[in-house]
Amino acid sequence: MPTLMQLSNDMKPLTFVEALRNFKSAKVLLVGAGGIGCELLKNLLMSGVKEVHIIDLDTIDLSNLNRQFLFRKKHVKQPKAIVAAKTASSFNPNVKLEAYHANIKEDRFNVAWFRQFDLVFNALDNLDARRHVNKQCLLASVPLIESGTTGFLGQVQVIIHGKTECYDCNPKEPPKTYPVCTIRSTPSQPIHCVVWAKSYFFPQLFSNDQESDGIIDNVSANEMERREIAELARETTELNELRSSIGQSDNGFEKIFTKMFTKDIVRLREVPDAWTYRSPPKELSYSELLENAEKATSPWLNEQNVWNVAESFAVLRDSIRRLALRSKSSKDDLSFDKDDKDTLDFVAAAANLRAHVFGIQQLSEFDIKQMAGNIIPAIATTNAVIAGLCITQAIKVLQGDLNDLKNIYLAKRPTRVLHCEKTCKPNPYCPTCSFVLLQLGVNDKNMTLRVLVDDILKSRLHYSEEVSVLNDKLIYDPDFDDNLDKTFDDLGINPAKNTILTVLGDSAVEKDDDGEEATRVPLLIEVTFIDSNSTEGLPYQILSNATSIPLKQQPPSNSPEDSQVLTDEINEVNDFSSSERIVINLDEYDIIVDSKTSSHNKQLKRRPSNDTLTQEAKSKKQAKIHTM
């Protein structure tokens, strides 16, 4: 006879199936049609969701086909969203699909547009776009399921405004950038050589403008001396003159090679004090490599092998010939594409030659392709697992079971693949989700800014004189009142487009500990157009209940002494390799080390006074490590 526990476990699948019925009437938005997006779209259709809108700006690359199963070779260069919707429609013809080959940041995808959805899924690989969707969902009060993968690792995060942490509640690692002086003069890693070949050498030969791709920082006085800037300008002029030599038999290639790998290297080696603590670069000889290159037999046929210097020389010479022919037959500048064999050969060969010059490890063309193309390793199985976990959390959200929501992490560990933790409350210091939204209905485009400032902000919401109003730029503050008598129409505030205004200011009725007017959290005003019959003779109507704007909390400050005491403990945790959140408990502090990302995110937080360790733990003065 089955026990009560067995009966309970047997009933759980039935509860899950019952929960799937919520999908029958759900209208969802899927942002991103890549690896996770394809899996999610399939899951949504197989779950019987009512309607799916899918948006993606990208087109299909050849490198996508091994894991983005909705695409075939015939679809290369076609819009991902359109092809994904067309292919997936056969899974469940009853589901309404609408696809957009567009940028999610376009004006038409405003807050009002987001409100039509019951749920939003993020399947993006772009930090800026993730933040934008996060902000739009917070403003629209629409739940967001955020997801991502890197190799065998993955994560799912549930974001609900006012209930859970948003995407920006914990700081993210910024995109990697490299100073110009390092790339140009003192490379020390293979990536430095790849960036030089892709973002400096290639554009100088085959395009009019350098393609920085955000990788090389803008030159500033702090990064290099004026003499170096002048030197860079002189070298650029020389390269531009050499562009005319491209394609002129081997004579043109000899001039380019000698300038980049002989003359420039000799000049760098003569810089005083530059090579005191490292080996100086060694220039290459064109004549010697030309002789050895004749013995190189098609080294580019195998991208997994690491070429020797002669082979890299041969590949560079051949790729420049091919690119020169393309450049002459096209009016447009050439640009790097990781799936373009000619441009990839050029970058791989040039990067390896430069690496050899500076005594840096050389890489295979396959590895260089990943670096130059900013390719994040992706595994189809990981995408499938994460997409399935997204659906389980989505079912809980649509069922209203918010207490059972989890943030889930997929880790490469033999004993525990999935790590789950309850969703955390929003960070009160987060600049993104710590706001109040006020919906303002306007029936007259001639309503002035003065009405907003004096009648709504100061009279109704009790802001002090220290208040600022911003659109995409500052339109009012106490020292800039030129726009007070201008209309919304004059200021470009279009109610038809659901313009969002940001209000920053102090409270006129509440004081801080020093008796000064206390700063409030940002007030976001969504301006929409309404019928004049509903405003009782006023040019506006407040549509949401935002009569009280809470005060802004100030993050606790940590003294230098606190940080110094805990330096050793933090450094010890840096060696921890599992994908978990680690908390080191000391006497009155928590060091939180988030190792779910590629680099640890360390935070030092003072524990509340009522949360203390036991007397025994205090006496031992030892850190206790545990997982959350």
C-alpha cells in the first residue's frame, strides 16, 4: 500500500499538468531568436501558449546552425525572428505567431506596447539590450524571465517589479576594453594581438574609418603621451599611403609587411625604458620568410592547427591578394566578419605574426575566430536545459505562485548540476528598479511644463523647489526655467508615443537626519493621450495612484579599515571555482562573493545589529563559508 509521501509525489505531475492550462490564454513576448530563443519558442508552442511575439535584430550566420535548430543552411543571412517563426509554426498551428526583424529599443516598442503581454522572456546576448528590456518590463509591471548560457553554465532569473531583484540590482561586469597604448606598443596577451589585427591593421588597409567596435578605448592624455599620439597619426598616414600599393603584385605586400613587422618593431624597440622588465620585440625579415613560405603547403586548410611563422606569412600574403581583388571590385569598404574566410585568414595570420614578434603564445585560427568574433561558447544541450527551466518558472508566474519562484543556476559539477535559490527582494539602492511610476493622461498637447511642475509636482506631490525634470535631456531645474511656459508639443513630449519623463528632487514635507529636505526616489511619469471628457476641465488626469513618493535610501558606507581587515578573506575566496554565491560570515560583516559570472562580484555588507554570530563563533575569529 503506497505511503502518504508516495501519493504526494505521484500527485505532483498532475499539479504541473494542471498548471499548464494557464498557458492556453497567455500572450508572451520572446526577445531573441538565438540558441536559447529557438529552444524557448519550441517549448512555448508545445506547451500550447495562446500567442507569441518574437523579436530579433540579427540575421542567421553559418556558425549558428550547429545549435539553433530552427535554421538551415538555406536560411543564412535571413532574419532570425522571421525564419524562426515560420519554421516553428508547424509545431503547433493553433498558436498565433508574430515576428519582428527589428531593434527592441525602437520607439514603437514602448511601455504601452509591453503591457499587452502576460510575460516576457529574454534570450539575449547583449548587455545593453538586456538592461533595456529589464527597464521596460519594470515600467510596464510585466514579469520577465531572464536567461543566459556560457558553455556548460547557465542561469534563469525571475524579475517582477517590487517583488524580486531586477537585472541591474547586482552590478554586471562591463565589456572588456583595452587601452590603445597596450594594443599598439606593449601587447602581452594573445587577445591584444587579435584586437590589433582586427581593429587597427585591417581597417587601415581596407576601410576609410577604423573599426573600434568598442574594444579600444578613446585616446586620452592619461593613456599615452602626446608624442605617442603624434606617432600614431604619422603611422596612420604611412599606412594610408600604402593602401594604393595593395594588389600590386608582391611589391605592394612587401611594403606593407616591412612597415608593420620590421620598421615599426625596430622603432618600438628603441623606446627608452620600455623593455626594462620584459624581452624586447624582434622584427621579422621579409626575405627570409618569403623563402620559407614557398615550402608552406596550404596551412589554411586546417583551422585547428597552430601555424608557424612561415605559414602565417603565406596566409597573410594570400589573404591580402584576395581582399585586394574584392576591394577593387566593390565601392564599399570591407569589414571584418568571423564567417568571411578572407577577413578571418587576414586577422589570424596578422595576429600570430605580431604574437611571434612580442614572444606571445600563438593560437589556431579557430581560437582566434572565437576571440575576434566575440563568440561565447555555446552548447545546444545547455540551451535546451535552460529553456526548459524558463518554462517551469513561467508556469509559476502565470499561476500566481510567487512564493515558490527560484533563480536557477546550471553548473558543471559532478555532484550537483542544478543550484536553486529563492528569489531575493529588490535592492533598495538599485538605480533601475527603485522608482515610482505615475501615469499622466494629457488631453491637450498645449499643456505647459509649468502645469506639470507647479500643479502636479509641487502642489499635489509636495516636491520642494529643488526638483529637476528630464526627458532625453534636462528640460527643467531651478537654475534652468526657460521651458516653463513651453508646451509639451514644443518640448517634443508626445503623448501618442508614451513619453517617459524622469523627476529627481527633494521632499518639501520630510527631512533627513540633518534636518535637510530628504531626497526621494526617482519619479517616472508616463505621459499618454486621453479623451478630454474624462479630465473634469483640466488639461490632464493622474491615472495611477502615486500620491506618495518614498525617500531614497542611502547605501551603507564601509570604512577603509573595514576593507583592509577583510582583504585576505576576500582573496581566499577568489580561488573558489564553483558556480555559487558564497557568503563569508565574520563578526559583523557579510562578504558576498558572486561566482555565477566569469569574475567574482565582491560586496561588503554590514549585518544588522540583531543578526550577530554566537559567542563561540566570535571567540574563534574564523570565517565560516556556506552556500546560499
